[in-house]
Amino acid sequence: MSRRGQTRMKWIFGILINILVTVLFYANGYPLTGKEIIEKSENVIRGDTRVGVMTITVKTRRWTRSMKLKMWDFRLSKKSFGEIFEPKKDAGNRFLMINKTLRHYVPSLQKDILISPSMMLQSWMGSDFTNDDIVKESSIVDDYTHTIEAKDRIDGNECYRIMLAPKSDAAVIWGKIIYYVRIGDYLPVRQEFYNEHGVMKKLMTFGGFKNMHDRVIPTMIKMQTMSTPDRYTVLKIDTIRFNEKIPEKIFSIQNLSRR
């Protein structure tokens, strides 16, 4: 067979495979692909832009510590800016992410520090969230493949269980993520984070579903590090607005380092 004939056969075979996958997909009762479901979930909870105030509380058996943070997020441009304003001793810590570069302004040093990729897994301000969790440096849409494994019931919610496997060229920190999404409105309910050996290292759960601005979202997000069962961190969304214009100067080095 000629090279042109071989190319044509591969093209036809590829089309047949796609048709077969589509038929099997719909036969199993899933109207969307795993990636489409994750995209819908991200669109609901993040929008194109969001500006909000959040309270982050770290709890252990012996003590509780809270911080208030204002966050500006421009998802489509891959830019985020955050600033702590309570308590006083932490006020002025600022975080700027542009594409995949994260900088942290430390007011006590009056300088900003470049956070290297190897530090993205480190704790954010002593919490159970990582630097990556707060600024969303990695993308669960672009950096992973998405497979619907089943339908499950989680905390009374009928959910899709979707397995996220990292793409070979993606610089991500997890071996896989299991993502549970409510079937009716695509809101996240639970995320399980596993290392490359298949051991679950973190568990994130979502609750407090209520209307904020123009949509229903989870307003309470709990992060549990599996190796420290006696402590956890809760992120509470106090106020938030979606899809409103954010001034470009917010995402600038000058804003990060202002005194």
C-alpha cells in the first residue's frame, strides 16, 4: 500500500474510533465528556473573572488561626492577585501570579520573592492549602486528561466521579485527582489528591452551597492533609463577584511591591 493509502487508512481508522467512543459514551448515559464536565464546573465556580474576600482558618486540637484575604482572579489571562489584610501581623503579604510565575511580597522584608516551581507544593501561610491551591498555577482543564469512571452518591448528592490523569508534558504535582461533580449543576463536592504511588495525600470537600452574586456556589471549602488528621483548613467565601472588569494595574509588580 502506498504512503498516501496508509495515511488515508489511519485517518479513516481514527474517525471510526472517535465514532465508537462517542456511541459508547452516550450509551452509558453521559451526555458530556469528562473534560466538558470539568470545564463547566470551573466556569461555575470561577467564571472568567472573580473578585472576592475570603476567610482562611487553620484549626488544630490546640489552636485556631484565621486570616482574611482579598483575591482578584482573571482565569482566561492566567493572572491572580491576593492580599492579606487581617490579622495585623500578616497584613500586607501579597501574591501575584502571571501565567505560571508566582511572586510573594513580604512586608517585613520590603521585598518580593520569586516562588520557584518546586515550592508550589509548599504550605501557603502555614495552612493545609499549597501555593498552587491558592493561585491555581496548574490547570485541571489543560494539564490533565479526564475520564468519567462512574456515578456516585456523595453527601446525598448524585455525582459524576471523574479521574484526572496528568498529561505527559504537564508540570503538575499530583499522580491523579478524583473529582466528584454534582450531576444537576456541575458544582464540585469532593476532590481527592493522590501521589504517583496512588496514595491519597489530600482531601478537599465543598459545602455551604448558596447564591453569591449571580450564581449558586460552594462557600465553604475544607482541605485536609491526610498525614495530619488532627488539623485542617477551611476557606470561607465572604463576598464574591463574577465576570466584572478588573483593572490591569492590579496584576502588576508595582501593585505587588507598593508600600
